Amino acid sequence: MKLSSPLLLALTALLTSVFLLAGSGEAATKKKQKQPEPEQSVYDQPLRVVVVRNIIGNCEPLCPQWISAEGQITARSPAVFRKALAKIGDQKLPVVITSPGGDLDAALAIGDMIRKRGLDVAVGGTHFGGCAPFQKSCKLPKEQKGIYRGFVVTQQGFCVSACPMILAAGAHRFGGPENYIGVHKISRVITREKVRYLERYLIVNGKKKVVSRKIVSRKPMKSQISTKLDKRLEKKLVAYLKKMGVEPKLLALFDRAPPSSMYRLMGDELRTTKLVTDSTPSADLALVGRCLAAPPAANCVAVKETAKP
């Protein structure tokens, strides 16, 4: 994710205007070319999950591939992730993730899918070459079979809020000092409502037996946000972390920051909690050299070369 300063944007606009003034009259009369669609910030869009094949270096027909997961984790994200997993079949592709977090239950569901498949998870960003999934006009060539082209950028990766629960699910978990991995208190919205209902009952042998119950009205009461970890939720999270091989003491670090802020997990905390098991940069998972080794890495996928006319 690249952030441009106001000064940089102003200089870019100035240079563009100078270029246009310096152009020939013939060039000015040409039809205005369609500008490429800008990349959407992962803060602004729900989790997009696609399969990507390395575009750097001459690796064909055997190249590294990975699952790129970028964006906010929503209630729909598990279904999106499940669709991507169905696409790769039994391939062991690493998940390269960048996310500002979101729905905790959805993150846990995705984590269960990843662990069931025995996939690795790495914090990193994906830069797309040519057609990109955030472009509405993007139409992949048929021969690519729904697989995008790109490369992994370690420095663009971050994983915060609910995202570390997905990272925790990796068979191997990659994250280094280049990545921002952070947590904060888990917040829950508690909503109460006043319900009036009509109940019909009989007294049988001195005991009340309900015959029917019909709701007459519902009146929402005031909602409130709670950061107190419910015992049932705490038990669920502890069981999840233990299953993934991550120390449950990670949960104590969530209390270091309120929901409106973020506590960055440092190297020793990532190692001692076992949230990260390997500091290898995520970009290394997409290196061509992985496919030149004997045997090649599990995420090296061969494709049939198209016969040239």
C-alpha cells in the first residue's frame, strides 16, 4: 500500500501539466486515452481472495503461485475464501495476507479452513501486473484460467485486529520486522430489546404448560459496546490458539490497546507466543529459485505451454 503526500501529488500534477504544454498540436487532438483504474485501499474494500502466479523472471512453465488475501474481514469473507480454495484443489499454496482486520468470527472460520488444508500464511502484499482484481474492466485471458499475474511485496504487508487469528492458522507463519502485526481489545456490541408477547397456558397437575406464545411487539433498547472478554468467547479463543500451536498468552497482549488504537507486536512477542514461526520475508515465497530446487517447492505449479503458431 503506497501513500502519497500532498507535496508529491502537487509535483506530479505540475509535471503532468508541463508535459501536456510541451506536446505537439497533433498529440493534443488525439482522443484522450482511458486512464488505468487506481488501486483501491485495503481499508476501503472487503477481503478479496485470488490466486496469483509469479510474473517476475522467466520461470515458465513451472512458477510459484500463492493465494492473495487483501482487505477487510467481513461476514462474507469465509465464503469468498472457500471459493478460492475450491479453485486450487489439493495444491499447497501459501496465503499472503494484508488486512486491517474486521469480523472475529469470520477470521476464525477462515483460520479453520487454512489449518485443515495445512497451508502456510505470510504477511505481505501483492502487486498485480497487467489485469488486477480491483479493476472493474479486468478480463483475464482464457488461458490464465482465472489466475492473476503479479509479485509479492513484503514491505506492503500488515496484519492487525482480527487478522492475526488468520495468521495463527498457518502451518508455518511468516512475519518479519518489515511487517506491522498488531492487536487491540476485542469489542462487542451488546444490544437489548424489550419483547412483549401473548402467552396461553394451562395448569396441569399444578404445573404451568405453555400452549402457545405470540410476540406482540419488539422495542429496541440502548446498545452498548463492551471490551470485557466474555468467558465463553475467551474459552473459544484459547481453544483455537492451542489448536493452532500458538500460546494463549497472546490474548493478554490484546489488552495493551483500546479498540480505537493498536498495539504493535514486537519480534520477541511474536516469537514467544509462536504467532510467527519464520522471519523469512513473504516475497521469498514467490521467488523463481523455489521452482529450480530439487524437488521444487510445494507452491510451484506447472502449466502446459501453449503451442506457438
